[in-house]
Amino acid sequence: MKTIKWPLIFIGPCFLGLVIFTYIPVLMSFGLSFSYWNLLGAPKWVGLENYFSVLTDPLFWKTLQNTCIFAGASVTLQVIASLGVALLLSKVFRGVGIFRTLFFLPVITPMVSIALVWGWLYDPQYGGLNALLKVFGVSPIAWLYDPHWAMPAIILLRVWKEMGYTMIILLAGLQGIPEHLDESAALDGANSWQRFWWVTLPMLSPTLFFVITVSLMNALQAFDAVYLLTEGGPQHSTQVLVYWLFQNAFQFYKVGPASAIAYILFLLILSVTMIQWWFRKRWVLHES
Amino acid sequence: MSRKLILLIGALFMAFPFWVMIATSLMSHKQIFQIPPAFYPHPLTWQNYLNVFQNVPMIRYGFNSFFVAALTTAGQLMFCAMAAYGFSRFQFPYKNQWFLVFLVTMMIPPQVNIVPLFFEMKTLHWVDSYAGLIVPGLFGAYGVFLLRQWFNGLPLELEEAARIDGCSHWQIFWHIAIPLARPALVALGIFAFIGSWNSFMWPLIITQSDTLRTFPVGIAALKSSYRDITDWGALMAASTVSIIPIVLLFLAGQKQFIQGILQGGVKE
């Protein structure tokens, strides 16, 4: 008893909080995904019916597809762009700090405020983006009102907002690569592209693996910009899983299907992460 | 030279939305809705700020955002530091397994438990209250993970000396370990504050009355209150007001914040 007195005092409060606000709701959510509940009385067990109704809804497959396209495209662009910026900012020069801060700044700002700014930029008639594109001879685009352009618009906004996070971690990864590797490759006559491909990229692969995994997990949970700017439209072109979950739970009051969607999302994130973990051996350099 | 040019174009791309936000917030209604669009305010007017502060309880939103973020930060630091110290300094049965039980929560997306959490709040009568906004956010495994790493790295000699002098575990924690963990606590504190300040989905679900709304929820409500013509001037003014405090906080603690990201991320 004496041995667990102090651990209990220190760890107990936090553990109790997690039990009440995480473990119990997670288990309840699992139970509710197999139940019918109209928010009154006791939930009724319905077996797999919620999962069945979600999986047979054509909107689910559209939503799943959108979620994967959104996460895949935004993370790909984000990683490529931030890798480029990180490479350019990894060498110290005058004013490098200002650049780093500027690229990182969107990460800490509220998504709601940023989404509104982009909503204004995307305004087909008065917005800044079409005006800017007009200079290059591009005819006006309806952006958030066009089913073909709404998703790319949401992706671009996401990349702009999240790029700095990936950049800062890649920068640290780049600075961790010993300089003598690059120098000896240069002495052997490798040009800068070869040095990037055969030295920098393999050395950076553990960091890349980390940022891709974390960014994908986060992108699969995107909600704010969709809620604020498109409400899933037009024609469900920006309907993503978490927004659909929100609608089911808090607008349609379909608690059972909402819980089923929550667990499908959980499963999706888990399997994406595990697939990456398996494929890690193929391209991530092992630390020796 | 080309490196600087690419960076400059990138920087312009990053700065452009911020510029448009601030410029639009200082434009007259007439200038905002002119074709072709203007990119700098002329004449400069504060009218959008006056409008937004008159029509919407912006000061109240700001207070709520600040109050919720401050209490969430303080509570999270306290609970996480205690748990982290517990895992770092004491031996007890199945310690590693218990720590794993903590870590597992980091894998669960918060949307999974949001529905039952709302009904828990309903049972507690915490819907539409500060308690509902704050308390569920006080406990996080991430903070425990981050701080445990830090405590593990601290030398034990000081604490052992204090122990011989007759200090209790609690005194050692409070007077020795906590001051030494300051850099990690500052990083976690800035994380928690920014996270709370920016959070949207949970405050949107748990608040109903206007007096409890935080900046993001209040601004979203302002946006949806427009029917035919969106008053972008007012929205850009509100966005600017909501962004300035968090940018200032970040600039003040930039170094610790970035170090915190890197500790939680790259190094194992």
C-alpha cells in the first residue's frame, strides 16, 4: 500500500480525468455505434445496423473518397513545398529568421479566422485571388461555388496553413545531417541534385516519415474550413468524414450512425498509420 | 540569387492573405466592393472595427477565449506535470503498462468521443457553461509524455539531497523539480494556450448562448448571420482582432515553442 501512495497522489488526478473524459466516452461511443438512440430513454441494441446503413449510403463513399483525396493531396503538396522551403532556409543568411517566422506564422493562427480570410480571397466577384490571376490572363474562377474547384480551394488553404509545421521539423532534420557526408559526396564529384537524392533525402527519411504520418492523421480529421466555407458543398464536393459526423450527431440527431462514422474514421486513421509503418522499411533509412 | 528570389515569392504567397485581411479591415464598404478589387485601403477607415465592436460582443468573446485558454493551460500544466513526475520518479507495479494506457489516448482522434462527451456534459449540467468549455480539455497524455522526458533527463542529486534534509515528495516536486522543468513547462504552456485559443469544434458544440462564445465560435456565428451580402470588412476586422493576441504570444515565446515541437516530434 505504501508503495503506491505517492504514485497515486501524483498520477491519480490526471488518470481520473482521462477515465471520465476519454476512456468512458470512447467505450460509450463504441456501444452507441451498435445502438438506436433518439436521445430519450435507453439506447436500444441494433447490432450492425448503423454500420450497414452508413456503408450502403452512397454519400458515405463520396465522403470517404473526398476525405482521402483531401488528405492525400494536401499532405503531398504540403510536404513537397515545405521540403523545398526548408532546403532554402537551412543555410544561414541575413534575414533567415524573418523568413522562418513568416512561413511558420499561419500554423499558430486560428483556422476559423484564416478560413474566413481565404473565403474572402476566393470570392468570385470581389475577391483578391481572381484579381491576381487576371494579371496572368486567367479568367475568373467560381472557387467555392464550383464543384470542381471547391476541393482544390480547400486543399490550397490547408497547405498554406499547415506548411510551416512540416517545414520547422524538416529544418531540424536537415540540421541534424552531418556536413561531412555532403562534403565528401561533393569531393567524389556528385552534383547538387545527386547529393540531394543520394545523401540528403535518405538521411532525412526518418523525419519525413514522422511528418507524413502526423500530417495525414491530422488531415483526415479536418473540419473547420469545411464547416465555415462550404458546408460540404457544392454538390457534396467538399463533404469530409468529420463534417458528416458532426451533421449526423448535432444537426440530424442520428447518434447511432454518427458513432458508427466515428469508429470508421478511427479505423481509417489506424489503418493508414499502420500501412505507413509497414512500408517504412522500404524507404526509411535505419539509424545504426 | 535564384534562391532568394524563390524565397521572396514564397514569402509573398505567405504574407498575401495576412495583408489582404488587414487591408480589407481598414477599407470603406465602397472600396471593398469595387471592381477591380483594391489591395490597399484608401482612404483608411476604422469603421469596420467600430461596427464589429458595436454589433457583436467582441470584448466578451475575447475575454472568454482568454479565460478558457488561461485556465486550460494552468490546469493542463498542473495535472500533466504531476503525472509526468509520478511516472518519472516512482516505482510501482505495471508502471510501463500504465504509461502505455496513457499513451494510447494520443492515438484516438478526439471526434470518436465527442458525441458521448456531449451527453456526459448534459448529465453534469455543464452544457453551455465555462466548466463544459474548460474541464474536458485539462487532461492530455501528450503533456505527460513531453514532461516525463524532461524529468527523466534531470539529475537526481538535488532531489536526493533534499530528501535527506527531510523534504516530502510534494515539496521536492514543487520547489525543485518544477523550477528545473521551466523550459518544458513554458513550451507545453504555449502549446496548450494556442490549442485552446484556436479550438473550434468543441466550443461550437458545447456553447449555446452568445455570452459564452469564444472568438472562433463568435466569428463563425457572425459569418452565418449574413444572408445576402457578407460584410467582409467586419469579418476581416474580427479576424484581425482574434489573430493579434496569439501572434504576439507566439513571437514572445517563439524559441521555447519551436523547441517544444522538436522535442515532442523528432527526438525519441
